[in-house]
Amino acid sequence: MCLKRIEFVLLIFALYMDIVPDAEGSIMDMVDFRYWRCVMKREWECPDHEINFFLFTPEHPHQHWIDPRHPDLLQDLGWKIGRKNVLIIHGFNGTHSKSPMTTLRDAFLHQDYNVFMVDWAPLSRFPCYLSALSNMKLVSQCTAQLYSVITEAGGLAKKTTCVGHSLGAHICGMISNHLTEKQYKIVGKFFWFFV
Ligand SMILES: *[C@@H]1O[C@H](CO)[C@@H](O)[C@H](O)[C@H]1NC(C)=O
């Protein structure tokens, strides 16, 4: 309860601090909008250098950066086709390399999963809440590309899950907008709140 109230206050503060850029038909619509510590993505191209994917496996619990343009490399990095896959997406002001995402990662590694961590830290920074909301679209688009890489490499949709923390949960929900075949199951809840 206490955490919830703190988050609510932070959210209001973030909304107050964020600047809504004026998006009226200028050339600025075509390029990423950067202000202070914030970025609002307007280039809809994947992969994007501010959205990164890292693979962890039980044998290689140290991260490998994944380039979705080279799906053939997945096996070389220790990805196993028979295993279940999980995509883990952090929330507002998060990063893949900090709690609670690392706790989730280790729990899935323990359950013998191929773990893909999605990092969109530069696009989700405090207090740029409105930018983060807007950036979710591109993050889901690029994560859908990663998802396609997994299925192209032979991973099964029904063995692939998405887990998100806060805004990350919304991104999990948005991935299927970019896929022809619906994801088999999407796990994403707001209650992954431990600090
Ligand atoms: C945002 O993240 C940074 C870096 O992890 C942290 O120091 C800061 O306290 C966070 N801010 C909020 C409001 O959660």
C-alpha cells in the first residue's frame, strides 16, 4: 500500500515535469525529439540503438548482446531450441541490469529458460514519463522483431512468454499488434513491485 502511494506521487510528479512537445507538422516530426534527459522516439525503425536485447542461459548466465539482424547466431550464443523462452521487460526508470528485473531473470534461469532481457533504459528515464509512454510503441515493435527471430530460429510460440514490470507489462501486451500470429501467452502484471 505504502509503495503504491509513493508510486502515485512519483507519477504525478513525472507528469508534471515532463514536457509535451508540440508536434504540429514540422520537420521535427521525422527525427527523435531530445530534450533535457528525455528522448521521444519518432523514427519507427528496428533495430534501434536505444533498445537492446540480451540473452542469458543457464549455462551462460552472463549476458550476450543480441543482434536481431543475425538470427543464425542465436544457437552459437547458447540458445537452446527445446527450452522455454521468456522476454523480460523493465518499466519506467528501469534497466534490465537492476532489481527487480535481475531477480526475475534468475528465477527463470533457475527454471531452465532461455532468458531475453529487453533494455530500453534511455527511453524510459525518470522523469520523462510521457516520452516513456510514447516510446512504448517502438519498444513493442522492436521486441516483436526479436520475437520473430526466436520463432524463425525454431522457438515455439507456446513456449514463449513475456513478463513485464509496470510499463514493461504494457509493452508485452502491445507486442502482438506487430505480429501476424498471436503470442501464445503473455504474462504481465502491475504487481511486480518490489524495490
Ligand atoms: C531512477 O533511477 C535512478 C537510477 O537507477 C535512481 O537513482 C533514481 O532514484 C530513480 N528515480 C526514481 C524517481 O525512481
